[in-house]
Amino acid sequence: MKKIQLATLVSSALFAATLLMAAAPASAQTQGMDRRDDRRDTRQDARDTKRDCKAGDEKTRAECRQEKRDTKQDARRK
């Protein structure tokens, strides 16, 4: 009886491992999701641009805001 239980356990474990290895990688499923991810990346890039600009002493706040706007506009034109 124990051999049958062990064989069942091993086959179940192999089956579960096969299912986990066959799982599709996580990624966007639709074009809308891709576009949303692009927008998020664009916003983060714009934030990074503004933060880097503000870290330097050579530009005013208005100039940094304009750089952020330009970054977002450039992404929309692509």
C-alpha cells in the first residue's frame, strides 16, 4: 500500500511541476494594457527628468516644468 501512495505522491508532484513550468509569462494581454504601461513609463520618465533638473542649480522651476512637459509631449508624438 505504501508503494502506491508514494507513486501517487511522486506523480502528483511531477504533474504540478509540469503545470508550473508551462505557465505563460506575465505580460500585457491587450493593446490597451500596453498603452497604459507606456503612459506609466512616460510619466515616470517625466518625473525623473524634473527631479534631475531640480537637483541642478542652473535652471528655474519654470524651466524644469517645461522640460517635464516636453518629455511627455515627445512621448505622445511617437
